[in-house]
Amino acid sequence: MRIALISLDQAWEDKESNLELCKKFIKQASDQCVELVVFPEMTLTGFSNNIDATAEDFETSQTIQEFQSLAKNHDIAINFGIVARDGEKALNKSIFIDNFGNVLADYSKIHPFSFAGEDRFFNAGDKLTVVEFKDFKIGLTICYDLRFPELYSALAPKCDLIVNIANWPQKRVEHWNTLLKARAIENQIFIAGVNRVGIDGNGLEYSESSMVFNANGDNLSFEKFEDMKIFKIDKDSRIEFKNKFNTTNDRRIDLYKSIL
């Protein structure tokens, strides 16, 4: 499968400007025969706790409707992030739309980033989400989730690929690089992380760091077009690797449950 990761320079809380950027990248990805394009967390707003300005009703989300049209028009699947209202708070969501414009799944971030006050404005999700697309099983995660290996250990047996959409600042980018690689190695699975670039409304700087690691923890090669990287992911290579060197079979899940 050909997958494009877009290191979007998100305009702060400006859905219209960000949508125009996304349209450009989606067309460019489609022209390169990409099957799945992935955008960073809170795609059309950047990571913001200002839910009064960013949140939408999930059932009538204009953002989802726009991406559904783009998916159908360009025959491409799209994974992106939105803020959805949830009572007095909101949910930080990852949405997966197939190339026919169908919403295949939505995932609510299980670990709000309390250090930045996300937990004061966002409710935590409580369900794992796996999408089936083009003979691939794809797990959805968001940003801070990456620091919690238990989530990835639970997803990995059900997946060929796990995607993390993020707004992960430059000052902690080495953590991002290390954790993505670790999650790939320990679960012997493809891990894709897509991070934004630029400077957000809080003055935080982000650097280009979107990447895909294979089951051995190798950084996959890619084709680059401006802020878009295109990767070819071959799930048979993962199966072949695990057949030769399987470490996940030695997990002692029942013991872990008793000691955690």
C-alpha cells in the first residue's frame, strides 16, 4: 500500500486555510497513486484547548463532510483529526474515511495530555480502534498515546500497521523518534507517525519528523514532495520477518495483568 504522511504547517485555529492546504496535498497524493493520506492531530486547527472555537458536532461535522467529498473525488482514503463535542467537554478524535467517502472508524484519544491541560477540556476515550482497508488492518492512535506501550501491545495482534497522528513539539522530538521506533520493535509491526511543522498559537515550534518504521525498527525509505512523504508498506515483509524472528509470542499477558 502507498501511504502519504503530510507534515502540515497548520494555521492556528483556522479551518478554512488548513482545508485549502489539505486539498492541495490530497490532489498531489492522488496524482502519485497514493491509497491513504494521513494528516496531523486536530488537522484543521492545530492542537488547541479552545474547544469553543474548534469543536464540532460529530454527526453534522463540516470537516468530516469536506474530507468525505475529497476522498470520493480523488479516490483516496484519508486519516485526519477533529475535535468533537462531548457534553461540556470534547473528544480529540482520529477519523478514517475510505476512498468512497465512507467513515470507516473514529477513535477518541485515550490519553489526554494533562501536562498541557488537555484533560480539563477533553474527555478520555476508552476503546481501541482498528480499521480494515485494502487488506490492511490499521490501528488508530493520537500523539501522547505513544508514551503508553500497553495501548500498542493491545492493538498490535489485531493490526498490520498502527498510525499515530500528532502535534509533537520540537523540544521533545527525540522522544517522538525513539518511541515510534520502540513501539515498532517491541510489537514487530509497522508504525507510522505524522507530525506537524511550523509554530503554533502557543509559540511552540515543530520540526519535520513524520516517518514509518518497519517491524525491525528500520526507518522506511520514501519519496518526498514538499511536506509530503510517500511510503510503500508491504505487509508480507512483516509476516516474513516475524516468521524468522518472533519475540511477541513470549509475552506473559496474564502475569502483566496481575502486576500492573
